Amino acid sequence: MLAFLAALYHLVVVSRIPTFFGFFLPTARHRAVSLSFALVIVYLSYSIRGKRRLGISWFDALMLVLGMSGLGFVVFFYEQATDYEAYGFLDFKGMVLAYALAISILEALRRLTGWVLPSLIVLFLLAARYQSVLPGLLFGKGYTWDRLGYAIYVPGEGVFGVPLGVASTIVIVFLMFASMLQRAGVGEWFSQLALSLAGWTRGGPAKTAVLASAFFGTISGSPSANAATTGAFTIPLMIRSGYSPAFAGAVEAAASVGGQILPPVMGAIAFVMADFLGVPYAEVAKAAALPAVLYFMIVFMGVDFEAAKRGLKAIPRSELPATMATLKEGWYFLLPIGLMIYLMLVKQWDPDMAGIFSLPILVAVSFFSRDKQRRLYPSAIYQALVESVQTWLLLAVLTGAVGMLVAALGLSGLGIKFSRFLVDLSGGNLLAALAMVGVGSLILGMSMDSLPAYITVATLSAPALILMGVPDIAAHLFVVYWGLASHITPPVCITVYVTCGISGAGIWETGREAVRLAIGKYVLPFSFALNPALLLLGPVNSIVMGVVSAFAGAVSVSSGTIGYGLRRLGWIERALLIIGGVLLILPGWRTLVIGATLVGISLLMQSSIFGLRPPQENIPPAS
């Protein structure tokens, strides 16, 4: 019931209904109410050990009192809270309220994510406080407890800053939209549509998984949820068609992660990025489009090469759903999705309002379904709203906590110092800096879903690349790609764990296959960081050349990692394709010429001009 009330509250506030009736709700007050809902539900739903349950202990009650004291003061005594802005510091009462709220948020975050992220935030808070006694790079002025408390508690900043603002408006609305779409059966329809489009080709079932995950992943907001939804259909289908369980799970994992980088929605990352960068949403979507297409091309071609390598046959068209019949079954899903995209990209509406206006259209068109269980009756809407708020809890608590981290970094200057440290450590070499930031983003993104991972790495890692001259959007997309790579990179690979639960394959073998298929996650970020033309930035001739060479390089890398091109490949041919493909993706005429030469040599070797015999491999036949 609390989750349902939280959903109704956000729908009313985000739709500007109070403003229509002359009631103005200050931004910080709304964010405080929003976070209050999240803390209450977390402490009622999660035990001190982070296990799901329903109830409350004395310690839960204490944490709730601490959190609600800090939030309640902003909600009910907003004018007094804003007075602190004029002071520039907190009095004793303000300090008590600020740190009570901080303790409550960090404990809630610990229950949801574990110790690592809360400990990291506490470490930076302590560093800002005791900066005057820290050595070397970390040395600074240091700030008193009241000044630090002011930074994390003043309305509009700290806890109540931009991250929580995005979570309490845009993200919650799009989670509701995705949850209602799922209740209406869009996941199954996307899978059937993808099967009708690609099932008749070589390796069709795996290509179906790639397309279905691309369709659904961009709006789902979670790679693991995407994998669980579409994977339940696609993974068994791939295994029956002859793919190994490990490869089937890897295809679904790689495609599900890709959904989070594909416009228009990008799992809500695009909206947060636009707020971080202070640019229109359409600019982020335009920049992210081409790298996402190249990524899916690598995965798609990898699936095709693996099918050829194993001699897998296509599914007869007679056994597949007809494309037109499938479109007729669910064409109405395109209306609310199309309306949302139109309002955001063409009319330039705020994303939250575009989502709000699309929701009633989605409810209305759901009644076109022949399956009554897929129609959005009040009971189905109720369940969808509850599920969306339960998914949102982590994002609300995390963004409140990250607001404290941002405040501490801004106050102490440690963020800039950390960025300068990376620059110094790399010796001013951009490639070395990109490698360090990439590995750091991979580690920071472990055990978190896509949006929390992005917020964390964008706060800590992206400024270092911007300092070295990488365009802002390129720097943020770079950390997005590497942060999401943690979902498929063992040992902490959440999405791979989900697909293994469906396929029955081992974690390490599935993770290895996923890394091979999703090699673009690791290569493409270097490409667009070094060559902004891939983000559609710069002159037209540079963009065209970048697109053509990157496409050729993507196919070459995919062929080399899978081990199949014109035929099965030996290690020399594979090495030439991978190295040449990477060079084709990177910018510059020299790398283009060298890369094209290496790929050309590999193709000549495959065509037996040099008289080489193809390697013999023990590939189990398709069953």
C-alpha cells in the first residue's frame, strides 16, 4: 500500500497537477517527500542483514526516526531550512538533522547494496573533514562538521541535489511506463516480432534474442530484468536450435546489456546524463545512437559467425510466426512508445511529461489485446505501480547518498584532485588515462544496476577524461560502457548470473562467451573517446569516414573473436582480424591504412591464396 501511495504521489506531482490548482511545491520539499517514501518502505521491507521481510525492529525504528527527522524538517519547516542558505553553515539543530539523515540514508543503502558503496561515501566525507592532516595530493583546507553538514543538507544541494531530483521525477515515471508495458505483454510481443524478422536466417534464434533484447532493453532500465524477461523465451529456443547453453546465456546477457546504451530511453541513463551535462536530451540520444548500433552489429555478426562455425541451420519459415500477423497482434504497443519519442525528440518536452502523457495512451491501447489478462484493468495497474516503486527504491536511496558524495567532492576539491592525479599518473597519455578510467569504472559498476552504476562512475571517473580534453558526452558515454561491462565480466556479472539460472550453464564459461560476443563494450568506448565523429560530432566527411571504418572494424573484430570468417580461422588469421579491426575503429589515416592491410591479409589467407589449410576443430554437431 505504501508503494502504491508513493506511485500515486509521484504521478500527481510530476504531472504538475498541484501547480494547476495554484499550489506550488518547492523542488527540495518534493525530493524530501519522495525520499521519505523510499526510506520507510526500505526499513519496513529489509532486515538489518539486507534480507526481504515485512516488519520492523527497534533498530529499524531508530533509523526511521533519524531519517524522518531530517526529511520532515525540510517538508514541514521548509522556510527555516532555506534560511540556512543565507548563513552558509548549520547551527546545532541543523547539524543534528543533517547527520541523522545521512546515517539513515547510508544504513538503508548498506541494506540494499552491501558495505562497499556506503563505505566509499563515508571515506570521502571523512576526507573532506580531515583534509588538513592528509598527505600529498589529498591535502587541503579541511572543513568543520557544520560546514560539511551544510554541504550535504542545504535544500537543492547534497542529498536534495540533481541525482535525487532525476530519480524522483524522470526515472520513477519511466519505471512505471516500463512496468505497465511489461504487464501488457510487450516483452512477449517483442520476442515474437524479433523471431519473425530474424528466425529464418542462419542462427535465427540467437539473432532473435539480440533483436528482442534491443527492443525491450532500451525501456526496461535494468539489464538483469531484461535478461530474465526475454531470456525465458530466447535461451531455451537457442539451446534447442543447437547452441551450447553457455553461448545461449551469453547472447542474452550481451544483448540485454546493450539495451541500456540504445536510444531513445537507454534505461533512463540518457535523462540523467542530460541533466549532468546541462544539454538537451535529444543531443545525448543523437550522440549515443551510432555507437549503440555498432555494438549490436558486433553482437549480431558474432552470432552469425558462431552459427556458421557450428553448421547450424535456419528455422523453416513454416515454423515461424508471420511478420504481418505478429505486427497485427501488437501494433498498438507502438502508439504510446512512438508518442513518447515524438514528444521528447520533436516537441522537445521534458522526459517526465512525455512519460506522463504516454501512460494513459498505454492503458487505453492495452484493451486492444485479445488476451484479457494483458489488459490494464485497475488491478493490473496497481501491481505495475507497486513493482515500479519497488524497483525505484534502490535508485532513490542511492541518489540521495550520491548527493552527499558529490557535495563532499565539490567542497573539498577531491574530485578535481583525483582527476588530476589520474592525468599525472598517465603521464598525459590519453590512451593510458582511458585504460585506467575504464578499469576503475568496471570495478565501480560491479554489483549495481545500470543507472546506479552510471551515477557512481560519472561522479568519480568522467571528470578525469574531460580534464584531458575528451568531449563531455564522449567522457560520460565512455564510463557508461565500461560501467555496464561489469554486468558481463566475471566474477561479478549480474546479468550473466540471471541467464545462467535459465540456461543451466556455468558462470565462468558463460561469462567468457559473453565477453567475446560483447567485445564492442570494451573497444568502442576508446574509439568514440578518441574520434568524436562516431558521436556525430564534427564535419560530415569525418563522420562518414568514421562510420565506414568503424563498421568494417566491428565486423572484423567480431569475426576474429568468434573464430570464423570465410571459413574457420587459425590463430594468425584471428589475430590479424582483431588487431586490424581495432585499428579500423580507432581514428587517423595511419591506423586506417594499417588496419585495412591487416584485415586484407587475413582475408587473403582465408581464401587459400597462400595455400593454407583451415584448422580442424572439434565442434559438437547441432542436435
